[in-house]
Amino acid sequence: MAQMNRWMLWATRLGLGGLARVVPPLGQRLAWRMFCTAPPAAPANEDDAYFLQSHSSQSTVEEQGHKVPVYVLHPPTPTRMRVLLLHGWGGRATHLLELGKRFMREGAEVVLFDGPGSGLTGARHTTLLHMLEVVGELQRSHGPFDVAVGHSFGGIAAAHAIEGKVLGSCRVLVTVGSPNSFEEMTSRLLAELWMPEGVRRYFEKRVLQLTGRELRTFGIADAMANLAGNRPAYLCLHDHGDKEVPVSDAQEIARALSWADCEITNGLGHNRILRDPEIQKRIVAYAENHFYGLEVAD
């Protein structure tokens, strides 16, 4: 998740954290709403916006009464595979555009979208469930997808879409700077905001009410482990200096999934790793090699 600026962080600690102690029910509800509200995405680069407008097929899917913009990049040659790119919390489609172009040049049809609560959707409130609903609509309208690449929150969404058969056709998963565990991610956030223990218990209760699953069951390693033998090839990329999602999350994935390919970089951080040409080449090569059977996961 995007880091708060210093003043917003202190205001939230003193204001919302204090309210959660003095009037717990109200503070807990407001904390939940804040947790489910994506920060506004930075404006798209003009060149990126122009490229999407002039070089992609555009459509929308409905979610929460809002239109989710969808962009399809068509390769110059017959389509060899279909790729779905999922941006992170508070992101937008253009954040993955350079990677999408690289896939397109290699013969892939690429689908990018502004996730619910992000980009040009006009909404701010969203959850993992909303993201999975959109992914399901895209699988029906633009799939089936052979490859899914997710950055940060998009990675954990992709993993659960595969686990839940929403992306049942997916043969390759790549996550970049993604949190392993929603429970740990939530605990880190609430600790940073100085929230009392009652807020965490409220979050756990809300997740159980909404999904029928405990918060601790949401995570990449658990999702992939639940697939047993019917699993995609999986590449986990993470930077050692990631300040938003600690590298320990990738290390947990590596320990839990011995068959997965986990690679740690240095000096690229949480967002620059996506823009690094060598990382982009690695992602495309990994997807192609595993999709066409040149490498096989153990």
C-alpha cells in the first residue's frame, strides 16, 4: 500500500487511533472504511495515456455501479498467449504499460485495467472481493488468460483468483513486490497507525462476515499451496530495499513453496522494480519459457 505522508500519518494516529480508544464502535468502522479506501492514483504520464488511447482496444466492465476501464494491446502477429496485468493498491493501468508493451512485442495479447477504486473508475472504496469480481468479468469477456502478472496488491489478488478458479486457465503467475499474508499486512498497518487491539479483532470479524474465511487464510503461499498438483509456474520477484512490503514476505513464500522461483533484487524498491528493463525481460522470458514448456516447475 502507498505510504502516507508524515502529517497524514500523525493525524490518523492521533485522530482515528484516539477515536478507536474513546468510542471503539465508531473508530473501528471508520478504520475499516479507511483500510478499504484506495489512495488516488497519480496522473498518468501523457505519453502513456496517449499510447493507450491510440494503440489499444478500449472497453469497460461494471463494478460497484462504476465503469472499470479496460485496455487491450494487440500484438502485430497472431496471438500466442493472453496476459492479464494487475496493478497495485492505488495504482492504475499505465503503471504496467511498459511491461505490457514488451509482452505485446513478443506476440501476446495483453489486458490492463484500472482496478476498482483506482485510476479512472471514479470510485475509491474497494476490497479484494471487488478486484476478484473484475478479474472474473475480464476472464469471461477477454480471456481465457494464460499468464497473470500482479504488482503488490495485484499479486495477492492474482493468486487468489487462481486459487478460486476465477483464473482457472492460468499457467504462469508472476508477483512483484507482493505481500504474502493479508493478516501480516493488516497487522503492520494497524501497528504503524497505533490502532488498539480491538480494531484488529473488528477487521477479522468483518473479513469473516464478508467472505466466510478467516483473515489468516488470505495469502499467496496459502493460496498456491491449496492448488496441490494443479498449479501454475510461479515467479516471485521482490527487492531487498522495498519500503512498503518487506522482503521477508518473499522469503516466507520461498520457504513455504519450495517449487516456486523466488528472486530478490537490490536497489529497485517497490515501484522502480516494475520499470526496470531487465526485470521486464525476466518476466516475459519466464512466462514464455513456462507457457511453451521450455521449463517445467518441479
